[in-house]
Amino acid sequence: MNRRQFLKTTSAALAFSTLPTLRSFSSDFIDVKKRVAIIGPGWYGKVDLFRLIQVAPVEVVSICDVDSTMANDAADEVATRQLSKKRPRVYSDYRQLLKEKDFDFVLIDTPDHWHALPMIDAVKGGADVWVQKPTSVDVVESLAMLAAARKHGKVVQVGTQRRSTPHLIEARDRVIKEGLLGAISHADICCYFHMRKSLTIDQAPDIPPPDNLDFELWTGPAPLQPYNSIIHPRGWRAYMEYGNGIVGDMCVHMLDLVRWMLDLGMPKSISSIGGIYMDPASRANISDTQTATFEFPEMNVVWNHRSWGEAPDPDYPWAAIIYGEKGTLKLSVHKYEFFPHKEKNATLSGTPLFEYEQYPIDKTEERLERHVASAVRWHMLDFLRNIESRGRPVADIEQGVTSSIACILANLSMNLGRSLEWDPVTNKVKNDDEANALLARPYRKPWIHPHPDRV
């Protein structure tokens, strides 16, 4: 049996058997065309939005970005892609977009420091939400996002699309569910991409923000710092003021993948060591070297990243490796391989699902990660299906919050120099007042930090 036959005939396909084809989507799932708005139509915002347009008869009614060039370019391209050919309205302030209330759901693809407030305001205003990972920059923001979704009864899908990646669903069903690994007690997760911005202050000096960028609003609740060319677009991940470093960007995906595959909850304790060991001259203040251990009741999961040097396994530079008594399962966005115990060659393997026949634009779309396109589409279909059923999507906000908080606590552990034991009842670190005081970062005025009791 080849893997396309497998996808058609086994549980890998059955997991999504209720999802419609493009031809049947309208009649099977939606009585009225759904209207959508997007906040943050940058690189991945467009990746998400254009995959949505591919699989559902949606009407994009509004676009918001504090970069006027980015917003208008996205609006122009949407007009060429959506069926109506209408150009969406363009906003610079998400609060003005949300006031319109003429949409059914919102995509939030902003930098991480702008995830919490728009998501909470959107669900309070009556919309379902797709929000990118990690859910937030600090722990209390994530808890408030979960509380808001539940209080207002809204469907929230987090952009941890490894849960919807076809070849990884296949790996879960073919290897883990079939018990081929046997007992499992350890997993390694890692990223060895050279993705930290290694520019000095001389190479990236402080400069005025470009005229098309409202940097004051872009900064929002984060500390207002001098602007430099690293920050926008995309380089903001080099700064802890706006995100959670490589742990928040890359570890959250692989930790969430392992949690999903092995049905793990929140780690009981988290410890991390690391820092800026190799590149202290860079303007970036995220760690260039870090190890984190996530201790679950059932097992431990260990993360490593280095933004320098070579990957231990060149075939798996960003990966999850699950070890069992009977074999080893290697997983990445590019493939999976199962190696039975003492076997040098994989006996089962799979690669990404490319859907060029249905979606030929995938071949030419600028900056699209082609191997991820099908995963985003499947993730969108799962989101839409649960909007219709009012169920919990595969990357429900609670799952996204769990993976995100674990990663945030890993950074906190590294900074404090000690292990943190998490109490899932109180949502605090046990017996550590200093750590608990850092669960919510200060907000810049006039922005007000959200709290789970006040959403």
C-alpha cells in the first residue's frame, strides 16, 4: 500500500472524513457565505488568509495593519483572489475594524505582543477567532484569552497546524496508535536554524520608522524602544519585548506536536538553561543557545536550540523525535520515519501532501512554504467545521494556551535559574512568589493588561 492509498483508506483520512471537498463545501457546511476580517496581513497572515480563500467561499470584508503599505498590498491581492473581486476595507487600528461587526470570524496574525488584546476584544464583540501561535507573550495574557473564549462561547483555533499536517496525522495513526513504539518515556524536540538576527548596532542603527508604519501603535502595550531596521517586518522575533524568542516561535510547534500525538497535558515542572553564548554583539536579545526540560507525569520532553553550528541530524534540523521501547519515530514538517529497535533503515515513512492539482497557485505564490500549504488548509477546514458545529477545534485555545504557557515558563526558568513547578488549579508556580510576580509583564500606558477575571 502506498501512502496516498493509505491516506484514502485508513484512519489518517478518517480523522478528516467529515471535512468537505472544495466543490461540496458550501452546501455541506455553510448556508450563507461567511465574512472574515484579518488583523496582521503580513507574511504568514497572507499564507493563512489565502489558504482559507482556497477552501471556503468566504468574503474578506476588512483588513487591518499599522503598516499602510502592507495593508493596502494585501487588500489589492485579496481582490484578485476572492470570488466577488471586491477590495476589502483597510484599517490601521484594529479597534476600528472590530467596531464594524460585519464579519463572522477574525484572523489574528500580528506579532506576538499583539495577540491577546485583539483576540479578547474580538470574542467579546461576537466573533470566532483564528489566532497565531504562541498565544501570548506572558502567562496571564494566555489565561485571559482562554477565559474570554469560554465566557463568550466562541470557537478559537490556534495556528499550531502540526495537528492538521497530513503526513504527521499519518505518522500518529500508523505508528503511535498502532503501538509500534511500545512504551514511551522520552522525546527530544529541537531547532538548529540560524534564525537569530546577528546584526550589531553599527549594522542596524537606530533610525526613524518608515512613513508607512505607525510605530507607536505597532508597539502598543510593549515597551517603546528606538526603531531599527531589524524590527519590521518579521525581525521583531529577535527581541523578547515582542515575543518569546526561538522557544516561543519554534519550540511551541514541536512541543504541541508531541503533546497532541501522545495526549499529554500541562507539564508538571519546567526547567531551562541557556543564554547568549555565541553572539553577544548582536542587537538581538533572545537566547542563541537554550535547553528546556518539560516534565510530564508520563514522561519528559527535552528541547534544544542553537542558532549557530550544525544540526546533529542534518535531515531533522527542526524536529520531534519520540523514543519507545520498540523503536524511534522522527518527525518534521518535511517527513517522518519510523525505525524499529536496532534497525538502521526506516520501515515506515511519509512526506508532505502537495495539492498542486487542486491549488496550482501553490507552485508560484511568493514566500509560501509549499510543504505547509496543505496543513494550513486542513487546519482552516477544521476551524470552519467547528464554527458550524460549535465544537472544539483540534488546536482549541486551551491546547494552544497549554503549549504556549509551557514555553513562556521555560524562558522564565532560564532567567531565574531554577526549575518551576506549575499548579494547574491555581495557575501559578508553586512556592515561588518571585516567579508568580513575572507571570504578567508590565503594559505601556494607556493599554491595560487583560486578566482572566475581567474578560
